[in-house]
Amino acid sequence: MAGEILFIIGSARPVRVGGQLGRAILDQIPGTDGPRVQVADLRELALPILDEPRMAATGDYQHEHTRNWARMVGGAAAIVVLTPEYNWGYPASVKNAIDYLYAEWKDKPGLLISYGGGGGKRSFEQLKQVLGRVGVNLVETPVNIPLRGEYGDDDRLTDPARVVADNAEVLRQAWQELLGLIGDEG
């Protein structure tokens, strides 16, 4: 995975739009000449509520699911976190995934993308603090994708490609900043 960007889909809800939005972002934003992107869907990873007997800072991971997660994050050149805003905050699945690890986040170039009725601005600001604390070097451009009236009767996005197209300029700018951070690290 070295040199790849790890794109983390943060929502683990059974009914969610994170997967749709993530696919649409990856279809439209990264260029074909940049690093490969690996998707880490927290719903599919199904990390249990933190169950390691030792603090993450020790790096002494006892469980295979933790070691696998550590390899994914630690081996990535950069991370992208796509997070919804639920009840004015980011979901527990994201915090849990962060708390499993420590050293793997340090000095990792990162891009944070939030979405929600108001663009997920509150979850963005909260998660920005947490990622900063564990040492992720986030791009400067905030990406907050507003979703208003975008849902069908099944609670899914009716046109995720249009949502991304409406936010393409800021997404491309932030993506380019991320590529710049990767270049600065290498």
C-alpha cells in the first residue's frame, strides 16, 4: 500500500450515503496520474468498540483486526476521512477507528471531507481537532458538502454525482493540496 491514499468512509450506519458519496468523489476528483486510492469502509471493517488491552501509544496490538488496521493506516502515503455529521458531531465509528492507533497517524498527510445538512461543519471542526492531536497534517482547505433535499424515499442520495459536481472546485483544490503534502513528505 506504500504510496497509496487511504480513503476512509466514516459512516457505519446500515442506511447511509457515505458509500455513495465516496464513490462519486473517487469517480470525479482524483486524476489518473496520481497515487492509487484504497477504500477503507468502516462499516465493512467492522472494528469492534476498542478492545485492545494496551494503550495505542505502545503499538503493542494484540488483536488481528487492530494489526490489519494499523498496516492499512501506517502503510498509506496519506489519508482522506469522509465523515457525516450526526447530531452535531462525527460518528462513533470514526472516533473508534482513530483511537485504535496512535503512531500510525503521526505526520500523515490528510484530507478531511464532511457532509450533512449544513455541510457537516460542526463534525469537521471537532474531527479536525482530534486528527490534529494524533498528528495528522491536514490540508488547509475545508471541504464541507451540504446535503439539502438530496435524499430519495429510501434515505439515499438521488444523485451523488451531481452533489460532487456541485462541490468539485473545493474538492479538487483540497485534493491537490493533499498531493502536495505527499510530495513534501517524500
